[in-house]
Amino acid sequence: MKEKFFINARIIDPSQNIDEVGGLIIDNNGKIKALGKSVKKENIPTKIEKIDLSGKFENSIVTDVRETVKFYPAEEYHQDYAVKTGKLCYQQLYVMYNYSPIPKATP
């Protein structure tokens, strides 16, 4: 089981008189690691951090950002491709499947 992260989850625990909206972190063994308003988006690792921490790659993921002299905008049909076509590229699917903090639905 992978560690799971939930933001804005409704947490109900009648034994402790808890009924609130907050974050929830469940560890690899299925035990609650943290819950409540103390769990914020900032506490949850980003996809890149999760990939780096996975140990699958020898080096850290680095994005090289450079200033360009001239910007060439893409054609309109390239904009919001996934939204317009309902298709995702391989990289998006790979990252979603392997590193998504949102649990996958089971049929």
C-alpha cells in the first residue's frame, strides 16, 4: 500500500467527538499518520519530491529554466489538449499512476 494524502476530507470520529474538515495522511501500513487542520497542502510532498524520494532514480529531478530571446506560441489546437480531446500523454499517465496522492478508484 502506498502512503495516501487527503486534503479537505471530512473526518468523523464519534469516539473522540470529531466531525471536521481537514487533512488526512495514511502511512504505508494503513495507519493514520496525521489528521485534522494541522495537515495542510504544504505538508504533502509534491510529485517531484515523491519521485525523488522513491529511490527509482540515481539523481534528483531537475528542471532547467532559461530565458529565451523570442517566444513562439503554439497553435490553438495544442492549447488544453487533454481537456479538448480527453486524451493524456504517456508521461502524464505514468506520473498520475505511480505518484498521484489521490487514491485510484477500483471497479
